[in-house]
Amino acid sequence: MKNRRILVVDDEFDLCEILKFNLDNEGFDVDIANSAEDAVKLKLNKYDLMILDVMMGKMSGFKLAEKIRKELKLLTPIIFLTAKDTENDALTGFSLGADDYISKPFSVKQVIARVKAVLNRTNYSSKNEECIKFKGITIDTSIKKVIVNKKPIQLTKKEFDILVLLIENPERVFSREDIMNQVWDDDIIVGTRTVDVNIARLRKKLGKYGKAIVNRSGYGYCFDKDVVENYK
């Protein structure tokens, strides 16, 4: 079983390193972002839990959580860290979909215990759904296999990742920049034209279902289920 992946977002570098060291030792795979702005550049749908500091630079942890829930439509469990200990802040956090709320200063053991409790309680995993189905499309994410109308099709890694991103978030419009940030590694520079080329190839391989990948002019791409609602 793969280790659970955790993202820690806090502008206190030393605190992030301490949390990463200890959570890694507990068997988790931990990534760090030192600002909310850095966090949104990551592939956030790959994490099983996020630990967000409330008070950060331009974008607060609350704003980041709101983006995660309302814009990205992710159900990933969230634990807030805050130097404040007021009822209003706690209520704000929970209203944004927080699963727990820890006031600073705290012990590392406390954080570890809360992390385990939240994961056990929510039973959430970014890879829970290994098989994604829509009409005649079946995607097995565990073995990276796509079947269309009972016939396997060969996709490149980028084509596969784009398909999963779009089909897991139906109706949500992703800009080309969004797709680049979600699918391509941070250290690889690609142009928006690369996204268009990959999607054109993907549409062709999906046959009639390729029409479901719609270009919203001036905005980006989305997977529109209504386009193929009558397909068998």
C-alpha cells in the first residue's frame, strides 16, 4: 500500500522542516510549500491530507482552503494551524471545510495524532477510486489503462493524465495554464500549444467520446457530460 501523501503549507521554514521530518518518520510522504501561492502551483489532487497555516503572506490559509474546496472541488481533508485561539477563527475554518484545527504552539506528537485521526475518520485517499467509469469509457488508474467501448486504447502519460484530470472534474473549466501546472512537472517548460496538441490527440483516440472534451473559447477545456449524454 502506498504511503499517504501530505502537503504542509506554512511560511515558517523551520516549522515545515520539523513537521516533514517527523511525519516522514511516521511513514507519510510529505511535501512542503512556504506560501499559499506556491501551493496552488502543485498538483493538489494527489494529496491525501493538507496542513495549512492560517496566517500567511498575501493569500491566507483560509483563502487557500476556499480555493481548494470551491474552485478545485477537492474533498481532501484539511487541518488548519494557527497562532490564534479564538472561537471565530475556528468557526471560520470549519465553515470552509476544515477537518481539524490546531493552535500554536503545539507538540509534534499532537499533530501526528491529529493527522492519523483525521485520515482514519475520513478514510480519504487521493487514489481511492482506482476505476473511473463514464458511459463507454473505463479508466483503471492503478495500471494506467483506458478502455473505450470494450477496446483498450494506447495513451501517452500526458494524454492519460489530462483525461483523468478532466473526467474527474466534469464541467469544471481548466485553463491551459491550469492543465500545465497539474500535468507537467514543475521543472519542465512547455507552451500552451503543447496542451492543445495533446488534447487533439486525446480526442481522436477517444473516438466519439472525444467530443466531450470541450474548448470553452477564451477560458480553457472541460469535460462536458451533456455532450455525450445519449451515447451508449
